[in-house]
Amino acid sequence: MSVSLAKGQNGPLDVSDVVVSVQLAAAADLSALLVTSNGKVRSDADFVFFNQPTGPGVQLVPNPGGIASLRVSLAGVPADIEQVRAVITLDDASSNFGRSAAPTARVSDAAGNVLYEYVIDGLTAESIVIALEVYRRQGAWKVRAVGQGYAGGFAALVTDHGVSVDDAPPPPTPVAAPAPITPPSSVAPAPPAYNQPPQQQPSYNAPPVPPAPPAYNQPPAYNQGPTPPAYPPAQQPAYNQQPAYNQAPPAPPVQNQPPAQQPEVSLVKGRPVSLTKGQKVTLRKEGGVALTMIQMGLGWDPIKKSGLFGSRTADVDLDASALLYADGNLVDVCYYGQLTSKDGSVRHMGDNLTGDGDGDDEVMLVDLQRVPAHVTTVIFTVTSYRGHTFEQVSNAFCRLVDSTTNSELARYTLQGGMAFTGMVMAKVYRANGEWKLQAIGEGIQAKHAGEAAPQLGRFLTA
């Protein structure tokens, strides 16, 4: 039976080998510092981490799909090493332990029996913590719950313990401040224009504009307030003048106007639509031809991590899923564990474990003609199997492809990372007897389709 430790508590170890492991929702690394009585390593060889997984008496044991553990052979630890400190470091240095549930550190014997367990609570802004230490006391080995967060960064932690860091980033080059610009004395500066709408940026990549065309690739304006009333020149308010008395005051602006409805775009041959969040598109091509076979391609790229002790790419395993709803009830799912929906209308073309490579990482095929009549919505999600957040993913996108011609019809790209382990990318749904697609791009906390399903009810309304 395991013993629960609180911060600062210790307990004896009467076994020859122990395994230190951690459990937490965020992606992280476990490492070990072997220190002498002065709290320093003897050399860099006493630092065990992912690029140097073996040290004297300590070995980093990989855990596919999770965080590696530390195996400590107590008899193999050199006599002048007094403490083996287990350190948890979040993969994303800009994140912190306060964003998820408190990590748990465990000490087990070689057979896997948990001897001690320590819930490291009280962490907030830290991204590094010394979880616990295995140490000598009067010839015997003990374990102590430490829970010391480190605010100085990973480089500061290891250098404080005597590890040499040769490739720290150089200090930034100072940049001379630009000389102030003095306007000519003969020209008075124009007063600022208050309450003017921002100047509209030019639209790039827009197709040639024939008479009265729809606007493609234009990002619609979200949640903007009502347009201010336009005054004729004679009615513009004059500043620094006495008000005209006995005149009726201008009508107040109308408050609480609902945001403008997102324009619905049409699919035109040879012109893929660049969708924005919330935008809808009818699944009919130019000429009113209804689409029948579509592909939903989903892609992402893991962010390469350049650390102090080498560069690597996080093994971000994202999974695409399609969840089929009849009104508000989940009736079927297509994902890596069930590559074809029970009715055969949706097929998953295979699992991608890393996101490496160009193009679509996972593809879902949807035969709209085979979707049962009672199914009203198909929601496409991407979830992080290992618990990495989308802060560690770049270039996440979903795109709609006409399976008949293999031509891209619409694409939605996520801008910027978010502290979520799941993403609701898009949905196709029935409306007035035809199928439509809507880009969503909302974050959820889910590592697989089963955890995502209870959170999708709010996306079922058109």
C-alpha cells in the first residue's frame, strides 16, 4: 500500500531499485540531477535527460505515449552522490503548471508497486519543479517530497547545480532609437481624427473583380458595433463653437444591435474559398451541382524545440475524428479506433502519429449520399492523444476537397496556438434539404473523441 507524502515529508526506502514517475495533463520531460553534499553535480555526466538518458546508477526509461520515468539503482549510485533530484520540465516554457491539474510524482519498486505518492500542489506560474529527491541519510536511502518550483528557467536550474551550458542565447544587440521627427515649423500638425473607423487594408489574393462579384478571401468583420451615422458636410459637428440652443438633440445610437450575420460564400470552380471562423459554405458547386463525395483533410506541424542541450521535435500525436449526430444525440463516430462509421458513410484513411510531412496528415472521406436521413450533423474534431496543447502545434488547418475531381474547395487555417488539447475544426450539416459546411475553430479539453463528445452540444445549432 502506498504512502501519501506532503511537501517536506520523507520516508525510508528498503528496496535496492526504485522507479520515479510522474503523471500530469501537460506535455513534459523528467530529468535527474545527481548532486554531492554541496548540492552540485561532479560533471555534466551527472545530469540525466532526454539527450543523455544514462548516468551513474540512473537511467531514463522511455514511455511511449507518455512521460519517461527514472530508474534508480541505489547500489549503482556513486558513494559521493548524496541526492538524486527528479525534475519536471514542461515542454512549453511559456506555459505553467497552474494551467492544469497538479502533477503527481510516484516512487515504485522494480516490480511496479507504488511505495510513495506525492501530489505537487500549490504550483502556479512555474514551468519547472524539483518534484522529489532520493537521498542518503546515515548510510540508508530515503525519499523526500520537495515540490520546489523554479522561476529562473531551465538554464538557471541546471547551472545552479553545476551543469555547464555552452549554447545559451547571446544577449540582444542594442538598437539605436530613431531620431525624433520634427514637422516643419510653417506647417501646423493636423489634429487627430477622433472616432474614425480604421482605414481598410487592401485585399490580397482576391480574384479579378467582374461586375458585382462576391468577395472572396475577404475576412469578415466580427462583433463590430453599429456603423456610426453619416452626416452631410453641413451637419458635421463644429469644434470650439457655441452650441445652437432650442434644437432637438440628435437621436442616440441604437445599442445592443446583434452582430452582422456571417456572409455565406459559394463554391466556384477553380477558386478555393479561404474560410474564416464561423463562416458557412453551401456544398453546391457553381451551376448548382450538389457535392456527393467530399474529403475533409486535416493537417498540422509540430513545433521544433530548440533547447539548451539539443534540438528535437515534440512527438505531437493529433487524431482526427468525425462524430455523427441525429439532432442532439450522438449516434456514430469515426476515428482511429473505428476507421469506418457503422453506416459506412464516413471513412478514416489512417492514423498519423507525428504530424510530420507535407499536406494532409489525416483524411476523412464522407459520402453525403450514404449519410442516413436521421443524421443531421457531422462534426470534425482534432484531439491530442498525448495531452500536448495546440500551443505546441503550428499550421493547423482543415480543408474540403471534392473527391470526384480531387480539387480543393475550401480551407480554414487556425492562426496562433491555444492552451487546449482538442479543437472543433468544422461541421457539415443539413439545412433546408441541402448540406452546408461551417468553419468552427473552437478549443476544448479532450485527448480523444470520447472526451470530446460531451462538449459538442453547443456546436449543433446552425
